[in-house]
Amino acid sequence: TCAFEPQAKVSDACASYGDLDTLNSRVHPYVRNLAKNTDFFSYYRLNLYNKNCPFFGDDEGLCGNIACAVTTLEKEEDIPDIWKAEELSRLEGPKAHHPPRKQQVELKRPLQGELGDAVGESCVVEYDDECDERDYCVPEDESASAKGDYVSLVNNPERFTGYSGEGAHKIWETIYRENCFSKPTEPQSVSSPGLSPFQSLSQNQALAAQDFRQVMKAHGREQAQLSGAPLESLDFEDECLEKRVFYRVISGMHASISTHLCYDYLNQSTGKWGPNLECYKERLHNYPERISNLYFNYAFVLRAVGKLRDYVQDYTFCTGDPEQDALTKRMITTLADVVPEGPKIFDESVMFTDNTLGGIELKEDFRNRFRNVSRIMDCVGCDKCRLWGKLQTNGFGTALKVLFEFGNGHEGDEKPLLRRTELVALINTLDKISSALKALEFFRESVAAEASGL
Ligand code: FAD
């Protein structure tokens, strides 16, 4: 398999889509099975309602919801209540119950603070909501005292919700804004009501190019091609690998969300769910870069899962059903075994190689910006979208952590230590991308069939 180098340009990715599709046809059944059929991976605890959105004022946060409701109500006047956007985006409520605190304490007590053979770390609910300095995400606190919600990911699939309009656009705009690295990372309010997202994004790109120029100057590596060139014509992506990776992760996640909502779309006139080819054409078919970024994310997350091969073998999956736990372990080990070993599909070693102060600052900046994206997700005005947005940001954050904060599995290298929520998020994020690739195959075939008049 040819490596999907992070520095490969969007248009000349080394691993072909075909290679990754072939790999995915092996990976997909395992990851689907894990996400769908194991308790460990199909329930997720997160703070869905109680965290404050730090980026918009109350009114603006609400504005997203109101704008969404107004738009969708207008469109949905003639359909039954149950199909209205509010209903579609509502979660179906807690399906699993967190073990009572007493039980958690009992699990820990005989071990006197140590984790023994019988009790894996996953049995111990994490109480600590504080960020580890190596986290790329704001962690989800699993403790009973935290105001979190347990949700069944199987009962709340990522699909069309009707969430759109200014509220959704503002979120995307704010997320892409995080790509402008030399801007302050503090939460900022967004006030550009007159701009279409397209204009905002191209402005962001221009800003990113400008920022990039400043950063490159600071690093003493200014490229001749940058001087004097109009911003629009700059291929700034060539210049800073890490920032480009940041953009690709976000854009690939956006593409995955678009794919899922187009694939599991509600036909509002028939009330039936199913793929919507027009939706795919509008959002993805004519945007090869978006699709390329989705494949990029696949290679990137899969590489992180492959790196966990040894780690998951020692992990104790305890859901209270030892048989199922043993099966879960076998399933995830098999999945990790399917991933080609070494940097064959994605080579992260070419990133963050600069150990000078500038390089260290760049990594810190990257991490902080990713944490900000994770906070922005609290502003999403649709419960189901917020759930999947938060989960996937956590999944990518975990992949980044596995790839850039731990060793390569050599003797003496530090082993990754992940929270249960991180592992669940990572596997479900892979499942989302893997399913999105399958959906894209379907859409490509449908477009070809349509073109040939079938
Ligand atoms: P949007 O998808 O809102 O995109 C805004 C602009 O971003 C586009 O005009 C384009 O210029 C640019 N853009 C689009 N795609 C990409 C890309 N891949 N890379 C780079 N730039 C891009 N809706 C649902 O129905 N179900 C969901 O589960 C769901 N989850 C969401 C989760 C989050 C975190 C957010 C912010 C929104 C979610 N939405 C969901 C809403 C959905 O993503 C769209 O915002 C909505 O459908 C409106 O789509 P749009 O065509 O106006 O463009």
C-alpha cells in the first residue's frame, strides 16, 4: 500500500482512493460491528447540555436555534409533527445508566488505588475533567457528579436533521476561523451577518495565507514565491504542513457529516428516509478537495487505531458482561490487525519535526486550536448534531494524541493512556468515516448509472 503522506497535495495524494476503498472493504465490517453491537462502544457519555458556549452570546446561541426552527418550520408546514426538525434533532434520551457511585467505589476499593488484573482502567470512571497537557480536546468527564448524559449512539444515528441556515453556518465559519493560526485563540464573537459562508471561508483562507506569511517570517523561512503574490493566487497549503493538516481534518469532518446527512436523508414529501443524490451532488460531487480530505481523515484515524494494537490487547473492557468484554477485545484486536503496520497509509513522523522554540509553539498552538474547535461544538444548536460533532472532535483529538504524544511502540516508549470516552470516540469516528466512504461509493455508482441512462 502506498503511503498517504500528509504533505501530499490535495490533488496528488499518494494512496489512491482505490487503495483506501479496498482497505475499507476489509475494515468496514469490523468497525461497524464494534460500533453497533458492543455495549462498550455504543454508549457515550458526554456533557451535552450543561457546558456554556463560549463563542457566542446567549442571544446568538439561541439565534442559531431560532433561525433553524424558523427555516425548517416554513419548509415543513405540511408534514407531521414527528418529522419536524426539532423532533428530528432531539435525542432519544438516556439509554444506559451510569453505574451508581457506590458501585464505582466498590470496584476501586479492594485495589487500594491500584488497578489489578481483574479491573482494567476502563472500569474506573474518570472523575477528572481537567485537561491533560497532551489533550487535543476538552475531555468528557464520565463521573456521576458531572452533569453528563449517557446516550446510545446506535439509537441516535447521524443523519439529516434539518439543522441549517445562519446558526449552522456560523458554527462552521467559527471552526474554520481557528485555522488562522496567528490570530488570538481566545473565544471571539462572530459578527459578519452579511457574509455568505463561501465569502467568509475564502476570507479565512486569505487570512490564513497572510498569517502564514507572518509565521514563516518569524521562522526565518520565508519563501520567495510568497513575496508580492496576490493572496488569492497563493498556494499557502504548500507551505505549512501542520496547518494544512489542521484544515484537512476539519474539512474532512465537514465532508463526512455532509455525506451522512445526504445518505440518510428525509424525503419530506414521502416521509421516507434514504440517500439523496441531489444533496450529494450539491455538497460533495463537484468538490474533489472535500472528498480528498475525507479520505485523508480515513488514513489518519486508521493509522491511530493501528498504533493502538498492543494497547488494546492489554485493555480491560468491562461492561459487567465478561463474555461480551472478551468478545469486544477480540473484535478490536482484529480490527487493529487489519490496519497495515507502520506508516504505510499515513506517515505522521514528518509532522512537528521542528524542535526549536518556534516548532514547539506551533504544536502548542495546533493543540489549543483543536481544543477551541471542541469548545465550539458546545454552540451547535441541534442536539443530535452537537452529539456527533462533539464525539468526532474528541475522536480526532484522540487520534492526534495517539499520533503525536506517544511513542512508536518501541521498547521504552510511553504507552498511550486513554480515557474510555476517548477510545469510544476514536472507534466511532472511524466508523463514521468508514461508513461515509461506503456511502460515497454508492453515490459515485448512482451518478455513473444516471449518466449512462440506467
Ligand atoms: P454547510 O455544510 O453549512 O457549509 C457552509 C459552507 O462551508 C459552504 O457554503 C461551503 O462554502 C463550505 N464547505 C462545505 N463543506 C465543506 C468542506 N467539506 N470543506 C470545506 N468547506 C466546506 N445537519 C444534519 O442534517 N445532520 C447532522 O448530523 C448535522 N451535524 C452538524 C454538525 C455540526 C458541528 C454542524 C456545525 C452542523 C451540522 N449539521 C448537520 C448542519 C450541516 O452541516 C449544514 O450546515 C447544513 O445542512 C447546511 O448546509 P449548507 O449546504 O448550507 O452548507
